[in-house]
Amino acid sequence: MEKNQEGITAKKEENFSEWFTQIVQKTELADLRYNVKGFLVFQPWSVLSMEKMYEHMEKNLQNKGHEPYFFPTLIPEENLKKESSHIGGFTPEVFWVTHGGEKKFEERLALRPTSETAFYEMFGLWIRSYKDLPFKTYQRAQVFRYETKATRPFLRSREFHWIERHSAHATEDDAFKQVLEDMNTTKEVLHDIFGIPFIFFERPVWDKFPGASRTFAADALNPNGKVIQLPSTHMISPEFSKAFNVKFMDKDESEKYAHITCYGPAISRIFASVIIVHGDDKGLKFPWDIAPVQVMIVPITDDKRIIKKAKDLKKQIEKFASVRIDISDKRPGEKFNHWEMKGIPIRIDIGLKDLENKNITLFRRDLDKKVVVSEDKVIKEIKKIAKEFTKNLIKKADKIFEGRIKDAKNLQEIKKATEEGFIAKCNFCSVDKEGISCAKIIETETGAEVRGTMLDEKNKAIGKCAICNKEAKQIVYIAKSY
Amino acid sequence: MEKNQEGITAKKEENFSEWFTQIVQKTELADLRYNVKGFLVFQPWSVLSMEKMYEHMEKNLQNKGHEPYFFPTLIPEENLKKESSHIGGFTPEVFWVTHGGEKKFEERLALRPTSETAFYEMFGLWIRSYKDLPFKTYQRAQVFRYETKATRPFLRSREFHWIERHSAHATEDDAFKQVLEDMNTTKEVLHDIFGIPFIFFERPVWDKFPGASRTFAADALNPNGKVIQLPSTHMISPEFSKAFNVKFMDKDESEKYAHITCYGPAISRIFASVIIVHGDDKGLKFPWDIAPVQVMIVPITDDKRIIKKAKDLKKQIEKFASVRIDISDKRPGEKFNHWEMKGIPIRIDIGLKDLENKNITLFRRDLDKKVVVSEDKVIKEIKKIAKEFTKNLIKKADKIFEGRIKDAKNLQEIKKATEEGFIAKCNFCSVDKEGISCAKIIETETGAEVRGTMLDEKNKAIGKCAICNKEAKQIVYIAKSY
């Protein structure tokens, strides 16, 4: 029963974890058998899509004036040590390079866990005057973290593929505008192109990025009710500018420290969200713009007329979409199931009967339905579907996400909501230091975490903290997480 | 004299080394001040171009059926040890990762110096049947070598950006066809798009890639007469397939070892050749398709009508080319020099006079000349120049390269030719082991190296070896190198 062996057998809603494992393996996104623990071999079906994700994110950043760099993968230990909270946060997770050939280095080199301490070292050399600001940079890179938590393909690996955007500004106001821009970029790319719904939270002080004064992070939601942190954007602490001497001569001829921000969309992790949000029990479902291949042509037999038609169509389609012909020796039914599982947006089946009737049969994965169109209208129809495709995926994803926030008044209600897969929303004493004890109670009793506050929260907290009964300063959101 | 400070002051033909140093620094291709020796910070002007180079090379490989992967950056020492000549060749250059956080690893991990031993480990798991062959893969990646030779930006760094293509084939014949395809790919991309002339040599046995049975490498030529090795393609030794157990069940139902090949275009090094081949005493000259920015619009004043015209033009041009407007507060003359130095293919100068006469002035960097066209013809003219641009660069580069090979009859003539910046061509006893002593004599006496033989050498070696006077088996090419 090759067909059954190949297909996804776990149900996404019932056994999400097994479903995800099968998706990664059976659609050949990544191979976990590489002989270094926590490291993946990314296979073509994920790489082709991630390359398109990179392209969209980089184009968006470049249009907003951020310029691309390639920084070294290695960072000297002295750089990491310059800012104490940063080194504190990252040291336990650093991979250390100690030797070059037979030679032992005097100072260890870190495989970058993130590159603040590489970029800001150079910012200190590059930035001189207010005319240099804003100084807007980014890089496409891999980063390395010796994770002690359990790794999961794409979600948490010891090497991941990301973009990191770093900028320096003349004023705190300008820096904050950059943070707002990042949130907007996240919406434009992750939601409007990749189709991932999320909420941006400002993290509580105890959950900030090591070295940040304020941290904002997008949380997406899995069917099992756990949130995944997607891109985060940070107001970097002034300690950093001081440690790396990032200062400039202002218009008023006084020397000032620059205000730094950074933003980190982890492409390989966002890819996990794409799979999870859109996939179904049959397999993957790719948004149009980031599908590894957008159109697959399946000749039902190897009749010459059919193959000729397939090649003709391919030529026309490749002018505006990525397209392949499946000439493998599988049976048609197997091919249909295979490409459905692989998440091809549009499949074109060409059989003799259709050919004689001058018809083409299209299968569209957004609505999981077949459409028969006359030959001369097929290109127009594909272009039409291409336009609607991601919108249909977004509509569905948004609808599922919208219903997933539930008000809670006390610990019990928080526990019930988060166990049922909701994000709980409640009054909370404070996301400053004094709230830590309440946050710990929540974590211990429910296994969920305070994810933070919303920047544009419509309602003010009125009443008491759901945990300690002190006066509530904020409304917070609570969820289980990875 | 800001203008003089900014411009390139060294002459390319007279003092090539200083010219190259100034180009890298003054056009802001890379910053060498990063605090790990031998590592560069690649700046936007090189990254924008290298990204386009990646795009062309990857598209070409994908069109030929090679599928993209991302392999881990770390390779276990046991993999490297599996093939003895490979580990022998690379061990002295490996950066070793020994710790994750506080934990010391039982086995050291290598920062990949190249990824044969990672790919073939997985080939051993993936390849089962002749139906799986040819198995065609590649990855875009950085590799790391603790070079003991002096590093030079882009030419030889301790971390470089490349593509590595790995494939497995059913027969040696198929593998060799892949090697020929690689040579063709090199021509299509490096010559026809990047404009770099080169010759493919089969390297003598003593200069093969560690682990290869045959090595073919493209040599380009610098104005100082030194050759640079650009992409190389290799027939991998059968020892590798055995060490990694890469075998398949053939049609005849017998198990056979696969024939492996690999090809490694080092994008950051090829970028050096782009700069070197096309650049002149004024600065960079980018081929059209890989220019960081293709068109720069320079408004002569900030008159509203001029700015409006600049924006109108930008909108039309960005439909088919990358274009920016220079609104900095530099004087027009400074801007002209600046963009000439930065190698912008087409500069558009917009002044009031031209505006009144409904004219546009274009400066084309391929011919270093100004063209005045009427407003309504400017888009057509830009498209026309775009088509001719790289051809003009190629014509010039090919012409310089063609005259650079000189026949030599003995050691003296080899010495003279290579010292004068030529590639010397002579009869040679043998590129097999027995020729090593003659090769050593050449190296000691002239500082030049036997680069190898040409696959499609038109003439046969008739006569005696230029060094030892034994009967010559081959015609070889000799040059100084990096």
C-alpha cells in the first residue's frame, strides 16, 4: 500500500505533534538523521520556499532603506563580554571555536548566537555625525545556539537561518519609529504574503531580549494552543551604545550616544508557522508567492499529444510562475496525492479526453477543488487563481486565530482557557519587576506564560490583578509556548 | 581636496596591489577592521552585487536540475576522517568547535572547510536505486579555512561565500558529462554574464583537490600576471563513495558504488575577479546584470521641476532596472566622480537647461562617454545601452586576455614570460607523478606553477620537455598565482 505509506496519517487537530513530525519527514522538508545533534539538513522543498521568503523580506527591508551586509560568522569573546546582560543571556548557549588547525587561539571565538556585538563594534567605527543617521543595516545569516531545551525541526534548532536588522538613530523617538516600522514590516510580509496571523506583544521586563530596554515580539498560535514567537524588535539598551562607543556629533555640536534598535525575523522558524497555519490532514498548503513550485503539470499518460500539450503549457506558464512537469513513472492517482501532500497551489491534469474536448482540468489547493476550463482560457484562469490564492488562505487562518483569545478573571480561568488552546487575557498587577511573583504563580500553576501587553490595547485595566488582587496596571495575554 | 582624497590614486597597470586595496576601501566593498584576523565585513556595495551573482548561478544550476539544500555549518571530525587524502588536505586549515556553553564535546566539530563529508554522509542514506540517479544537489553557504598564507580581501579570506554543487551518477561517463556541464556553466555565468575571461585547465596530479581523481579549474588573469583560480570541478575518487557507502542497486540488480562529482564556484572570490577584470583607474565598472545599482539619477540642483523629473524617471526605470536618486548634499561634480568610481553603469544627469530643451544626458560607464537624448527616447536608450553594456565589457576583457599566452621553450623563456605577466605554454614531460621534479624546478627557479593541461588542446606535444629534455607527453601552461 505505497499510497498509504506515503500519505500523512496523523490528524492535525487531534495529534498535532505527530502531524508535524510526519509533515516534515514525508513531504521531505528536512532530514533529521545528520550526525550532529540538533542540526538539520534542509531539503529542496523547504529551501526553495525559504529562498522566496528571504526575497520578500529583503526586498521589503531594502525598500525601506536598510542596506545588506555580510558579517563574519565568528565573534571574539571580548565583544560578547562588553555588555553584561547580553553575555549573561547568551553565554550558556554559545558554541566556542578554540583552535585553527593545530593552533590554540589565545581568545575563544563564538559562533554568532546573534550579531549585536559584531555590528555595533563596526557602528562605533562608521558613525561620526548626525548626517550618518539613521544608519540602517541588515544581514541574511545563520546563527547558532547550543539549546538545552528539546529541539524541534524548524521551530528550535541549534543552527537557524534568519535575517537580523540593526540600526542606529539620533533620538529615542526615531528609534521607536523604527520599532513601529518593524511591526508594520512583519504585517506586510508575514501576514499579507505568508498568511500568518499573529499579535505583537510588548514582553514583560523579565522576558526582554538580553541587552534590550524594550522588547516587542509577534506571537503566532499553533493548533495545540501553544504560541510560537516569530520576529521580535528591540529598543537596545543605552549600555550597548556606551560599551561599543556608538556616538555622533549632533547638529548642536555636542557628542551624543546613538539609539540602537534591532529586529530578527527567523526565516526557518517562520517557515514552521507557514506549514502549521496552512497545512491540513492531506499535507502542506503553500501561499502562492512562497510555494517551492507554483504549478505542477501531470500528464495522465505518456501519449505524445499529451506530452506536447504539457510542454506548451509549461512554456506559457513559466513566464509568470514556477512550473514543472511530473514525468515520473508513478500512476496518476499517486501523483495527485503526492502533489496535494506537497502543497502545490495549482495542479494541471492533462488527459486524452480533456485534450479532445479542448479542456484543461485544474486542481486548486486553496479550495481543494477541481475546475475545468477551456484550453484558450487556462492561462487567464491560472492568473486569476494566483491572485485569489493567498487571500483565501489568509481568510481561513485569520478566522481561526480571531476566536482564540478568551477573557479570564482568575487563575482557574487562565488555566482552563490555556489548556483548551486559547490565549487568556486578564488584568495584571504589573509587567515591571513587581509582577514577577504573579507571573511565576501563573507559570507554576498553569504551565502558561505572561506573553505581555498590547501596544494599542483598546481597554484600560480597571480592577484587580487576576492573581494577587492588587490594583491592575495592565491587561496581559497569557499562553503556553514553545 | 575632498575629491582627491576620495578618488582612486593608484594606477591599475602600474601598481596593481595598491590599486586593489584602494578599490576595496574607497568604494566601500569591505571593511578590514573587524577584530578577527582574516575575516571581512562585506559592505552593501559588494553584497548587492554578490546577491545578484548568486541569483544567476543558482538559476543556471536549477535549470539544469540541481536542487538546493542547506546543510549544517558543523561537520563531525569522524566524517572528515573517513577519507584519508581529504582529511590530510584540510586538517591544517580547520577551525574546531570544542564547546557548547560550558560543556566540552566528546568529539570536535569542524566549521566546514567544504562539505563533501556532510553531503556524502547523507547521499549514503538517500541513494538506493539507479532510479535515484543522477542525484543532483547544491547549496549556497559560507566555508571556513584557517589560511596560513597571507589573506587578501575577496581573494583569500578565512571565511568565504560560495556555492558547492554535489552529484552522484551511475557511471563514470555520466560523472564526466557533469564535469563538462560545469565547465559550460562556468562559461555561461562567469564569462557571458560576469564578463570574466578564463581558461579551464586539468590540474597536474600533484595539484588535485584532496579526494579527487581528476580536478579541472578555471584560471583568470590579473594585470600583474598572476592567475586566480576560479571555480573548479572534480571527479571525486572512488574511495569517497566507499567511505560513505554511496551505492545503488543497478538495473542489472547488482549493487554498485556511485560516481561522485563536485563543483565549487566561490562567489566572493569571483567577485574579486569582476572588480579586477573590469575596473580602471577611475574605479569600479560593473557588468549590467550584477551592478549593485544599475542607474543613478543625479539632479544637478534641488529645483522642484528637476526633482519631479527625477522621480518620474525613477518610476519608469524601476520597472526593468534597479535605480536610485542621489539627493545627498554633495556638489554635482563630486557626485559624478563618486558614481563613476562606484561603477554605476548608467548615470542620468538632470539639469535645468536639459529640462528646458526636453533633453536628458546619460553617462555610460562601459564606453565612458556622455549621450544626450530627447526626453521621449530616454527609456528606449537606456534599454539599448543595457543590452550592449556587458558585451562591450566582455569584448575589452577578452581582447586583453587573448594576448596573454606565450610559447616558451626552456626555463629561461618560462621565467621571462611569467615575469612579464604572461601565461607560459611549453612541452612538458608529464603531469603524472614523474613530472613533479620538473614542476619543482620551475617553481623554484621562476616562482611560477604548472597550472595544467587543456582538455581540448589543439596541438599534441611533439618534442622534448622544456625542463628535463625527456620526451614530452603534454603541453602545459605555467603562471604565477595567488
